[in-house]
Amino acid sequence: MTTSSAGSAPRRSRAPLAITAAIIAGLVILFFIFAGLYADVLWFDQLGFLSVLTTQWIASAVLFVIGFLGMAVPVWVSIQLAYRLRPVYAKLNSQVDRYQQVIEPLRRLAMYGIPALLGLFAGVAAATHWQTILMWLNRTEAGTTDPQFGFDVSFYLFDLPFYQSLLAFSSAVVLISALVALATSYLYGAIRVTGREVFVAKAARVQIAITAAVYLLLQGVSIWLDQYSTLTQSNDLITGAGYTDVSATIPGRAILAGIAVFVAILFIVTAFIGRWRLPVIGTALLIVSSLLIGSLYPWVVQRFQVDPSAKTLEAPYIQRNIDLTRDAYGVADVEEIPYTATTEATPGALREDAETTANIRILDPALVSDAFAQLEQFKQYYQFPSKLDVDRYTIDGKSQDTVVSVRDLNLNGLSSETWVNSSVVYTHGYGVVAAYGNQRSADGQPVFLENGIPTSGALGEFEPRVYFGETSPTYSIVGAPEGTDPIELDYPSGEDGAQQTYTTFTGDGGPSLNGPFNKLIYALKFQSEQIFLANAVNDESQILYDRDPITRVQKVAPYLTLDSDPYPTVVDGRIKWVVDAYTTSASYPYSTAVSLSDAIADTETPEQPFALDNINYMRNSVKATVDAYDGSVTLYAWDEEDPLLQTWQKIFPSTVEPMSEMTGDMMSHVRYPADMFKVQRAVLGKYHVTDPGSFYSEDDAWTTPNDPVSPSTNTTLQPPYYLTMQMPGQDAPSYSLYSTFIPNASGETSRNVLTGYLAADADAGATDGERAEGYGKLRLLTLPNDITVPGPGQVQAKFNGDPTISAELNLLKQGQSSVLNGNLLTLPVGGGLLYVQPVYVQSTGETSYPLLQKVLVAFGDQIAFEDTLDNALNVLFGGESGANAGDTDVPAVETPAPGEAPVDGGTAPSTTTGDPATDAQIRSLLAEAKLAVTEKQAALTSGDFSAYGVADKKLNDAVAELLVLLDQQ
């Protein structure tokens, strides 16, 4: 007895400790959850979008409660009714009796636990539908009706998804209630199976019959609504109701809905009269009818009536699909212009396109990042993105296309990445670097219009610090009391010989760390005790995080789909990130769905994950900006007639500014969004055809050509390009976005010839709050079938296969150099289509970068390959193109005539031998020597003496080979 007491005492003493530990662990977990939620409150509140967060939380919480109660209460009631109305003296078989003995001790827990658990799952599921519910409660009419039922399109955008979600939830609740009622009734004897006989107690019969009736009524309503779903469902030909749907499927579903209601009535009758024969027969009738009316009859109509005469019978429904698809993607008003392109390059042909020719961009933003890095990075803790952006600025009264980027921070480049360095000292990037798109220096480098540290150039004075960028650190702590010595590194130079200049952030860019509680919250969020303990964190400190422009806009506007390419621009004395945002839907009637991720994927854009990928409606409804200094986000309503945007403005009032608030300077830098344009070109590849007969025959389907510079083992679509040009039908050049089309064919029938040329006017003007009238205008040049204009693939093949060009390219590839083909541009000038491709040369050293050395051009079957675009155009067009390109002023490399003395009076060997092959080799060696000189200078600037030695050796080798060649002559 004594031993037993002694053994139980430690167990009793350990129990309170275990309970205490569990409570403490629970409180710690709850505090971590609270810390994350409170940090979100601080972030949204500082940014001025707290209502967005609270609206989501409140909506989700309310829906969770509704979902929890909507599931838990009916299931609990169903279990209680089945248990309380059980027969008291039911005779159970031995197996059921054993089940009851096992479950009975847990009965009370199960009666409450099962409904609570199911309610928990239902509540979570319901909370995820907060967008659907809020959109239905705040729905806005679209003003357009569907051609089949005459409903406003808003019914399909807002009402139908809500009703279908509600019916699906209700059906699940009723079905689960029926199942738990059956299980409870069977367990407690209200339903007994004896041999071939089934006994059902009256109370169980009434409960099950009524529940079944409710379920069938819900299915009847669901089947009725399925009539309208035919307008958004795809068949083998189109999206939307075709002849078979209108003639058989829709009437059949109306009949089936009536049958379902009739069978529900039979179940109600059974609840009173106790005969199951009628509802069983009715259920069989419903199943057979669904097979005959819902499946067999539509198949018969399709197989024996539609298929033999599909082109005629489907014509009106194809027309519906064409009209509403073009409307849903904003291409209904595209201006189609027949373009009889000439393929003959005649002298002076570009005279009427002089402005377009002068603006042809020869700088490839996908290739010059390394040049920007070598020439403008300055320190290892700065970086440029792999692909730069294209913008335009007014320089000396003229619009100038530019290649731009911010000099962003790169913490991976720090030699000592301590917490203080990475979180307090190195906090921001510095400056914008911009180069003329149509110019290059004599040695092939970009010509900058804004560069340097401190920044200087043609863009005037602006705030150069980039605290919010695409590659900014996870978090930085900035700010200090007035009078405190600055500790944030501003840039690596200074006055009076100083090596660095320091600064202190003075904006309002992040939540305040003005107390131990806020410090603790963020120390937990970022798992860093330094935030709580460091002396550098004071009451004036702010913590900057979620700094990527895409992330910031997505958090404050979760209902928008964002463009994959935000771009920086200098506006009103600040660096602003511009982010295009879209409202999308998959519920627009008669509109064909497009995979958004597939449509935007090309050489420059990998496939992106989207919450809603298959869409059939898209609008560029919002232009968003993010200030690179303080991170402030501004949303501008760009398409104020969009019903989806109007609905979201009701849900989140005062979060979207009207377009009238946009300054003229900001207006001059917004552009037509690339992702929207890619989706539209994907749609127009098929839907440029507006005749139902031709559409059915698919005799004029187009597709976007593959990028000719993408690897043959992994071909990707050619991206659209921004250019300033004048399209047929325009009075003057404008900033535009264009793409081309070739026939949609494969195998032996495929041809890489141009069939169409699509361009969007991307210039929004420069007036405060007023968009230019022509902005967004789509123009589609359609080429006649009897004229063969080479497509991008054919032109690239011609470039690569030309013997003269191949010989010069092979010479450029000699030694340690490689040749890189830039973007192949296509311009409708000279009455035809001109192709322009810059050619870069890059050595293999670590500090090397591509240098623009040559330009390829083509017009029809003629091609030219010269040092400058201006010279190439003159050669292409018979000695005189009639217009000057932007690189006219690039000085030519002059070489003395044979035996002629150099200008400086010294002696030099002749560089012209009379042998074309040797002369080409000499020119190649001169270019290689010139490239080596540039690399030496870049290596010296960056302090990379190893690379300097490599470049010096390359220069000596080139000179030695050159002398050998000349001595042999």
C-alpha cells in the first residue's frame, strides 16, 4: 500500500507541470500568430490601405462563422433527430449491437465533435470565397446583354458564380446531413436490415425523405442554372452555346430540373404515406431521363443533324462567339488596314518615314545589362537586372526612346555581410541609368543620357535613392533622431576626397519601431533578435519590408492581376515604378478562354503562376505606381467603365484614385501594357477573322512567330517590342508596341512568311488627368496572300546563310570573342517591312560585356550588314535610303590608304591590301583590338587587374597578328 502511494505521487506532481507547459506552449504559439497579424496591421496602416486588410478579415471571419454554423447546425440537428426519435425497444442484430457498445461511451462527444469538425472545414472553405460573396453583394451592371437569354453580362460575372457556390455548399450540407442521419438511424435501430427486408421506422422515414426532397430541390435549381453555364462552356468548335446546346441541351436541362422537382415532391409524399415505391420510381426516372435527355438526345442532334451541315447551322453561334470574344479582350475596335507591302528596296524609299527611321532602337535591353553593369555599377554591392526596360523622355523638345534601369542594391556583393551592414548600413540603391535607344559610341558602348554617381544628365534633378526596388533586401531599418550622424551608405564617393557619403532616410516608408513592443513584434516576424537589441534601432527607426513593387501592389489590391514587367521612370522629381494591373474573369458569355501564363510566355518572360490562369475577359483597369524612395502606392482607375473595377471600388472605397489625379508628367510615361497586348495578339491570331464561314474552315488562322534568336532546342515566342514609329493611318509617329503574325501551320505546310502586323498606340499624352485620344488604338496590317514577305524566321535564316555576312561573323568570332544577335525588329516603312537587328561582340573575360559592332538590315529579299544602321540602310536602299538613323554621328574608323602616311605624321602599315579576304581579316583584328582597349579601360575602372592583364594580352595578340598579316603583303 505504501509502495503504491509513493508511485502515484510523482505522477500526480508531474500532471500540473505538463498542463502548465502545454498552456505556456499554446500561449507562445498564439503570440506568434498575433505578432504576424499585428505586423500586417502596422504595414497596411502605414501605407494607408488598412481598410483593405480589415475588409478581408471581416469578410473572411463572417463567412467562416456562416460556413461553420451552416454546416455544424444542420448536421447536429440531423444527428439529434435521428437519435432522439429512435425506437426505444428496437431489436438489434449482434453486429450492430457491438458497434453501439463501442460508440456509446463516446456518443456525447461524437454528437458535438462531428458537427464541430465538419463545421470547421466548411468554415475555412467558405472563408476562401470572400471575393465571390463581396462581388455579388456589390455587383455592377455591365450594360451588355448576352444574345441567348438576354441577361446583362453582370449576371455571369457576379450572380451565377455566387448562386453556384451557394448551391454547392448547400448540397454538401444536405448530403452530409442525410449520411449522418442514415448512420445514426442504422446504429440505433431505426433502420434494420433483415435478410432481404429493410425496416425503416416512421421517424427515420420522415427525416430521410424530407432531407432527400431538399437535396433534390437543390439539384433541380442547380440543373436549371446549368442552362446558363452553357454560355461559358467550351465545345469542339467554340466557347458558348452552339446549335446543339440551344436546340437540345438547354431545353433538356430545363426538363430535367422539372423532373428533379417532381421527384422531390414524391419524397415529401413518402414522408407522409410511408410508401417508397413512388420516390424510387421517380429517382429511376430522373436517372434514365438524364441519360436520354441530357446525353443521348444532344448526341443524336449533333451527330445526325449538326455534323452534316455544321458550317451553316453553327454560323449564327460562331458569330456570337466572334463578337463577344473580341469584346471581352478589348479588340472589337481594332482597325484592319490592308497593306500591300512592297519587297523592292529603292533609293529614297524611307524619305517619308524619316522620323520613324531616326528613332529605330538599336540598343537591345536584353543584351546590354552587362554593359550597364561594367560601366555604371561602380561597386560590387550594386546591380542591374538581366533585362532592362524601355521608356521614353522628351529631350530637347523631341521624344527619345531610352533603355533604362535603376542601380539597385545587391547584398550578395558585400565582402562582410554582417547584420549591421545588411540591415542598417546598406539600405538602398542609387540612381537611374538611361541610354539612348538609337545611338551607340564609336566602340559600341551605350550612349548615356543619365548616369554616374552622383547621378547627372538630361533628366534633371530628382530623388535618386531607391529604397524600394525589385531586388531590395528583405528588410532594412532606417531613420534616426535629428542631429544624429547618418549611418546609411548613400553612395561610394564624396566631397573633399571622401570615399563614401552617408545619409538618413527622412520619408515615411515603413512601420515605426518606436517602442519595445513593436521591436519585439518584428524581431519575431523576421526571426532576428538584433532588431530588439541593436543600438542602431531607435524610436525614430522605421522598418522597410515587402519592397518589391509587384508585392506591394498585390497586397493592397488583391483582386488585381499584375503585369509581369514593372518599369522605373523619373516622374515629378521622383523615381516611380509603374505597374499595370488587370481585372480578369473566366465567366464572360460566349468568350473563348486563353491561358494567361501561356499567352505571355516568350523569350523575355517565363511562364508565370496566376490564381486565375484560364481567363476569357481582361481589362487594363488600373495603373499603379510605387515610389522608389518611400514605397507609397497609388492606384489610378484607368478603365473607369469596367464593371469589375467599379464593383471592387464599392468593396474597397477610396483606395483607387480617379485618372484625373494623374499628372501630365506621369501620363507621359505610362504605356500600353505588354501582357495585355500578348493576350490580344493570341486572340487576334484566330479572331481577326470575322466571317463565320471562314472561321469554321480555319483557312486564315495566324500565330505569333518563334523568336529567331531563341535556341532551336527550346524555341520561344518572339516578344512584342516598344518602338516610336508611324503606322499607316497615323499622322505622326507615336510610342507603340508591335508584334507580327505568320500562318498557323505545322510540319511541311508551315511557312514563315508575314500575314499580319499588329501595333498598339502606347502614347497616353502629357496632359494632366487626360488620356490621349489615340491611346490604346489597335491597328492590324493585313498582308495580301499573293505577296510573299519574309517572316522573322526566314530573315534570320537569310542573315545566317549569307556567305559574305557569315565570313565577317566568323572573323568576329575568332579568338576569345562571341557574336550575339540582338532583337530582330520589324517596321512598316518604305511601303514595305524593314527588319533591323543589332549584332554584338563579346569576349570571354569576366569583365567583358557585349559591344554593338554591326547592324543587319533586310527589306524584301535584300540584306545589308554594316557598322552602323545609317550605313546599312543606305547600302540596302541603293546608296541612299532617304532618311538618317540615330547613329549617323558615330565616327567611322578611318584607315589610311595603301602607303599613305597617318594624319599625325608617323608611319603605319597599310590596312588595305587589295585582297578582300585579307582586308576582312584585318578589319576583324582591328575590331578585336578596339574591343580589348575598351575592356582594359573597364577593368582599370573596376580595379580588376587580373582582367586588365587578360585584356592587355588580347590587345598585344591582335596587334601582333595584324602586323604579321601586313608584313606578308
